[in-house]
Amino acid sequence: MYLWVLEANAVARRFYERLGALGLIRERQKSIDDAIHCFEKVVDANPGDASAHYHLGLCYEHQGLDGLAITELSKALELDPSDTAAASALQELQR
């Protein structure tokens, strides 16, 4: 039974990694609503994913949702203080 749980966790991890990759594709295609949907699911499943928070913040910014963007970019920076892109995007939003 324990092996089954490990396999299920590995499958779930791969699913959310692929969902994050799909979010990146949708973001690049300017399908921002679809990208937001993907990144929100990734963040819900893995709140420690700094990259998902960063990209979700960028998508929110693109939609004019500055408050949500600031929240997500702040979280990305909290999780990964070395993320200069998140720091720069956050600083630009707070001007």
C-alpha cells in the first residue's frame, strides 16, 4: 500500500509540473485567462512553487489586477529571495 501512495504522489507531481509548463505556453501565447487557470491550480497544489507564483503575478498584472499581482510577486520573492525578475516586477508595480 505504501508503494502505491508513493507512485500516486509522483504522478501528481508530474501532473502539476506539466500544468505549470502549459501555463507558460499559454502565457507566451497571450492566452492569459488560460495561463491564470493553470498557475492557480499549481499554486493551490504546491504553495511553495515560487515560479508559479511569479508567473501568476505576471498574468494578473497583464489583466490589470495589480493587487493580486503584488500579492503573488511578493510570495514568489518570499519563497525565492534571489529572484531578481520577481523583485523587478514587484518594484515596477509598486511605483
